[in-house]
Amino acid sequence: MSNDAPNSIETIVCLANSRKSSGRCVAGKRTSDNSWFRPISNRPGHEISEWDRRYSDGKTAQLLDVIEIPCIEKRPLGHQSENVLIDDRFYWKKKGSASWSDVLKLVDQEADLWANGFNAYYNRNNRVPKSLIDKDGGSLRLIELDEIVLHAVPKAPDFGNMKLIVRASFEYGGNEYKLDVTDPEYERACLEKGTGEYHLKSVIACVSLAELHTDGYAYKLVASIITPKRAGT
């Protein structure tokens, strides 16, 4: 690795900037070929810190930014074949912003959302057992939905956990889904409104298959929710 330059620079449209442990899970598609890309750190949880995603002017990378990211090498982890280790010695660089029409062109047409039929934690079709995970199938999908419903509800009322959590329900490919939401902006907005259901029309969602959990399942998450308004239309 060079002391004065990264091994490579990847340019992506940021399609997820979701909550993860003490940082963010960032993901997007390369502008060169529309392939998926997830920058990761060397931390045990691989999260991207605020410092990692900082620009030279002190601002931080946001959803729909077009970003140049200095990288060291590809670092796939199981089914998360899109992972690339960042070079944290260098700032990221914002090159522009993606519009609604730009994002529409990046939608994964007729994409599958991995194996179905496995439900947990008040959700539906939200997890995949290790035995059914295709490690070459990727862990990111960008899908277009006519409607998504956000539910701000107690996390586990049957077990006394009454803190609110935000889940998203939607229909896609003839299947019904209900998944946890890790988009920090929509999560915050729903929690501010309080318990209830909130309907959004004409949505593009980034769905992620998280790293394998200790219980032997990988969980599906709604990592971002993009609307025409959010994209500046």
C-alpha cells in the first residue's frame, strides 16, 4: 500500500447510510458499472464512523451523495460479497448528488429478497437460515414499491420491552414482508410522531441482508427509504 495514495478510489451513488452499532452501514452502486459496493472499516463490527465518512470541509457523507471513497482492497465476508475495506487515512470526496430519476435507473429489476418463510420478532419473511444463504447471491437490493407502511410499535411487548421500534411492511414479488428499519432519518421521524402507522407512496428502498447472527440466521433490514421528495424532486 502506498504511503501517499490509496490503492484505489471507488465512486458510488450512496443508496444507504443506515444505523449500525456505533456507526453507520454505508452502501451504494458504482457509477462505472452500477455494481453494488459496501465500504467497511477494520473494526470488529465493520461499521463506518462519522470520522471515516467525513469530507475535507467537515461535512459527512449522506444518502444520495455521489462519493469518491479511497480503498485498500476487497474484503468479502460470507454472503456480503460487496464489502471493500476503506483507506481511512484519506477524506472521502463529494462529487455531486443523485436525483430521483438517477435512483430509478439503479433499481434492481425483478430482484429476489433471498429465501422466504422464516419469521421472527413480530416480523414476516425477515430472516434467512445459514443453510439457505447463497454466499454468491449478494446482500443488497434496491427495489421500487408502490407503497410502504412504517410501524412505530413497542419492540417486544410480550416480554415487557415497550420501547418503540420502527418496522416496515410492504408487498414485493408476490410476498409480504415486515422488516426492521435502520434508516436513521425515517426512524427518527416515526419515533417523534409516536406509536402509529405511517404510509408512504412511490418508494425506492434499499434492503440489506445483515451479517450472520449468532442464532444462525441473517436478518433482512430496510436500510434506506428514498422518496421523490427526499431526492429533491
